[in-house]
Amino acid sequence: MVSYVIPHLGRNYLLYEHLNELNNQSFIGFEVIIVIDADVSYPFALATEHYNYPVSVLFSGGSGPATARNIGAEAAANDIILFTGSDCIPHKDLIARHYYYHAFTQAKIVQGYSPFHADVVTEFYEFLEASGLQAAWSNLKNADGSWKAEISSTFCLTTNYSVSKQLFQNVGGFNETFKAAAWEDIQLGYKMSRRSELAVFAPDAINYHYHRYDLDSFTKRSRMEGYNRLTLCKLHPEMAWNMVNPFELRAAKEIDEYEILRWAKELELATYKDTDVDKQLKHIYFSRIAECCKIWSMKGVLDRIADEHPAMQALIHVHKAEQAIQIISGTAAIDDKRYGYASHCAQWFITEAPDNWAAYSFCGEVELARGNKSDAVEAFRQSIAINPGAVWPKTRIKELV
């Protein structure tokens, strides 16, 4: 009745603990599908006789958690697929609660609740919960503090998320362009919302997240998350402005990320008591952490821009949401060899911002992609005429002439 899919890589001991806890589930009608995000050489052995439920192990070849989940879903024998994380400890009623909501509310999507496990919680986790950077559970609460029953299907966290297999297949599953654990679940939720699918929130379907974070490790995660933002934006350019705000990118480019990390850590070792002064200090500390994580995330976006087609550089030099959207749309079109649409984006950009040198450099990159070297050179020269100090068009002129 329920297929329980666990993508996995690393920390085998946590997965074994997870599987042991599944022996205690109050619901018995489920299978477990473990998908190792690696090839068959990955060191993993499982004595299946230790478990009172059927369990199978598949390998996805190391293409990322999105691919691993899709493989698990394809192998699922049941109508309800429950996705979870291997670094979680399930409550004994986890599967029963998911099944209940599917069976008795006719819900096709059930979002369970994944608070951090008490063994890993530190003061830093108070920041994570307050900020919503890890999981914005506060968005699922009413004004009086009670949990919402129905929620938007855009809220999709796959540490604890179930969906009917038919609906999952209808939306095409997870997009396998995502190669890391960042934004692939949000993109799935976005696809669900475009079908006007509502989701049910099940706060009593609990899966405790057993992941140790501190500021150092979370900033690294923020950089990885930032790097993968452009994957989401290229799939859905309409999201671009809020996801990769060029003003924030320009600010991040001028900041040393390790310096801001040290700045955030200055208040890390303080002991905060329940006094007005300490509350103010904690607020300052949390504000510094938030700014630090934002800068590291923007650094990740900048890393990704450097790895993209050169046309994406224009994203750092624009000032309006529409321009950011056109740049990402145009660059995605170049990648897909849709050069006519890329040219349309370039001409729109120039019309919208005729005094922006980056518009002409972007146009030059599009012309190069189309094989029009002479037109590309002319566009780069126009870019230099507007901004003689711009490095990007100068470099291109030296390469082409």
C-alpha cells in the first residue's frame, strides 16, 4: 500500500538506524526501496533478514538525489510513494499517518513534518528554524500558531513527503537536471502547483532530521544551494529575480566570504539568557548569520555563472527583473540551440537597456553561438564604446580579432 523510498549516500550508520526504527512502525503494509546514489562499487551491505518488511537496494550511478528518487518511484509496487531522507529517524506512526491522510482525505500529496532530532539540536538550530533557511515550517502555521491543514503544493520537502504514484508520473517526477540536494523538491512542488494540486500537511507524521549543522557546514551548504539556483531559474526563468537578485550578486562579488564568516562568528560563543540585552544580542547574532548565509549563497551563484555559457555574465550587470529573466532565458536557449529565441532575448535586452554595455556583450555571445563572428565583434565593440573599462568584451575582442 505504501512504497517507502530512501535515496542514500554516505553515513551508512544513520541509514542502518533508520531501517531498524522502521521495524517498529505501527503500519505494516509497506515496502522499502533504498536507492544508493552511486554505482555498485559503493560499500554497502544489508542483511535483509533483520527487517520485518520487504526491502530492496538499487543503484542510481551517482547522478544525484533527483535521479535516485525517480528510480525508486519507478520501482515502487504501491499506489502511495513516501519519500524520506536516510539521515532521519522515523516516528513509529510515520507511515500510518501518511496512509491515513491519503485514504481518508483523498489527498494526493501529504507533506509530513521533519523537526530536527533532539540529539543534534544546538542554539544554531534555533536560527535555522527561525529563519526558515533549512525548512520554513513557520509558513505552515496560522496566525494563532496552529498548523494549517491544507497547504500550497509548492511547499515540498522530501525528507518527509508522500504522493500518489499516478500524480508523480503525470508531472514527470523529479527533474534530473538537478545533480545535488537543492531545489529539486521545490521544482517538483512548483510543477504540482501549476496543476492546481492542493497538499495536506500532516504535523503528526513525524520524521526527525538527524543532521548536524554548525555555521561552517551550513555556509558550505548555502554555497552549494546557490550554485544550484541557476538550474531552477533556467527551467523557470520567471523565478529569476527573487532567486538571483543582481544587486545582491554585485554586493557579494566585492565581499570576502571568509571575512563575513568570521564577522558572523564573533557572537557565536556568547551565552544568551532571557534578558532584554541578551535578546538584542541574539537578534544581532542571528542577523549576522543570515547575512553571512546570503553572501555564501550568492557566491555559489557567482561560481555557477563562471561555469555557464559566457552570456550568463550579463546577469551581474543588470538592474531590472525583466532583464535578469531575459538573460537566463536567452542563455538557456543557447544551451538548447534555440538560437532564434536567444536572439530575440538579446534584441529585447538592447531595446530595454540601450545604455547598458552588458546588453551588447550578451548580444555578442548570442551571435557567436549562432556562428556570426563579424556581428559578434561589432556587438562587443559597441559594448566597449559604452564602457571602455569593461573586461568581458575586451577579452572577447582579443580572442576574435
